Amino acid sequence: KQRTVLLATEKAFAAGAVTKIESVVKAANYTLKKLENYKGKDDLLAAVEGADAMIIRSDIVDAAVLEKANQLKIVVRAGAGYDNIDLKACESKGVVAMNTPGQNANAVAELVFGMMIVSARNNFDGTSGFELVNREIAFYGFGAVARAVHKLAQGFGMKSFAYDPYIPADKIKEMGAEPVSSVAGLFEHQYVSLHVPLTDETKASINKALLSKMPKGGTLINTARVEVVHEADMLEVLSTRSDFCYLCDVAPKDIEPFKAAVGDKFGKRLIFTKKKMGAQTAEANDNAGVAAANQIVGFFEKGETRFSLKA
Ligand code: NAD
């Protein structure tokens, strides 16, 4: 039987990426079924029936979806964060779940620097700003995105610090960053950049106690997930510290109180994207989409499970 790969993307990939995904799938003699820009969960529930594999982005794959997906063997999140997949439900259904780590890291890293420069130059409002050279940046999580940011930071002549309990301190040192032994230790540096996945441990972990420790000009950069930051605490710190900046790719849902808290017309202290844009580049779209398609082919043809996720 010919295998069917469902491309289920509530926010579609760029057309060029879809063409590339399609050619990988066709080369393996599989069929690509597309459900792009769908409007509601019912559309997804109807489309998953009979699919052997699925490529998704931020699409929710929960028990209800898995229940309908009677043929599904593998679901691949084209991207890094996989908090939209119910891994326990996948496990109990015998469905392999994967992400495509690193494929969008450079895109996110460039956005981080874009936001830092806009912030350091006061959103180009005509006033004098400052330079990034010799400044300190500390990474919460030192995976693919953080390392890509670190590489750019080295080019800018910045000093890097990192906290990641899953990576040996020696390895962090080898990569040219200073290991930090606690989350709190990160907040002694001017810039703190979040690159941890959203988990029970990281959820709302960035709170007032940590943010208040930051030195003058303290700036939090969040390209991870909005839920990692304790929003009420962030609002309070933005309101009470006139030097504090928040640069976020994952803007709070209700941005108005945040704008009111900073009260500056030019958005010097609060920089945010209209919607999550970190991975929104032609290159990252292509890389993640093609990697997802290749991982599906590798899984069926060679039993490859290198990027499979554990519940
Ligand atoms: P990654 O898996 O390569 O790195 C995550 C790192 O976090 C790992 O090194 C892991 O050891 C570390 N970590 C996990 N739990 C931790 C904890 N409690 N404390 C400290 N470190 C911890 O992932 P990545 O590609 O670097 O992406 C990181 C996160 O950024 C993703 O999970 C995703 O949520 C987010 N992301 C957002 C965008 C975007 O469009 N804005 C794009 C890519 C990734």
C-alpha cells in the first residue's frame, strides 16, 4: 500500500517549502495530502483518518486527533518546540513523535540580534543609544538556538554565559561560554535570553525575584514560549523599573497592559513581534519542512528514530 503523508498546517508553510516537501515525499513514492490554513479542529479530525504520517507546525496533536488517526505511525513537528504534541497519548497509541531540532536556530538567532539592536538604538527615535560590544548575555538553556545566538554574540564581541543542567559545564566552556550554576546566576548579566522548552519546570519560571536581580539596563529576551515568563510579575517589573526592557517574539496575548506599563511612545523598552516570527524565514521554513519529510522517509524505509521524543 502506498503511504500517505498528511501536511496539516493551520498556518501554512511558504509555497516554496511545500514544493520541496512534496518532492521528498514523491521521491519515496508516497502521497502527500495537504490540509493547509484549516479553520477548525473538525477539519483536522477529518483529515487525519488514513494518514500514515503527519507533518505539523504549531498544530495541536492531542488524544482526540490521535483517536481519529487510525493509520498513524509517526508525527513530525517541523520546528523545535513540541509542547503542542501530547507525547503520552502518542506513546500509548504507539505513534512516534519527532521534532526537527536546529533547523530554525539561525532564523531565531538573527531575530534576537535584530531586537537587541533596535532596543540598544532606542528604536531609531533620534536619541543616542549604546553598543553591544563588551556587554554580557546569559542563556537559559544552551541548545540549538542559544548556541546560534552565542555564535553571533561572539562576532559582536559580547561575553556569553549559560545555564543548562543537561549539558556538562566543560562542554559549555569548550563552546566559548561561561557556565553558570543556577538560573538565578543568569540574572546578574545585562541580557538574559530564554531558550528552554516549555515544561512544568520552566513554566512561569521567570518571575519578579529573578528579574529584580538584573543590573541597570536589564533586558529579558524571550524567543522561547510566552508561558515561560510570569506575566503579572513582568508587568510589575516593567512598571516599576524604568530601565528594564522586554524583547519578545512571543508577545503576551493581551499586549495593551504591557504597552501601558512602559508608557513610551517609541517602544524602546518593549519590543515585540506581531505574531511568533522567530522561525519565519524562507530558509527556516525550507529547512524544517524538508527535514520533517526526510525524517518520515528515513523512519519508514530505514527505521530511523534519531529525533524521536520521549513522553
Ligand atoms: P533545543 O532542544 O536544541 O534546546 C533546548 C535546551 O534547553 C536543551 O539544551 C536542554 O538541555 C535545555 N533545557 C531543558 N530544560 C531546561 C531547564 N529546566 N533549565 C535549563 N535548560 C533546560 O531547542 P532549541 O531549538 O534551542 O529551541 C529552544 C526553545 O525555543 C524551543 O523549545 C521552542 O519552544 C523555542 N523556539 C521558538 C521559536 C520561535 O519561533 N520563536 C523557534 C524555535 C524554537
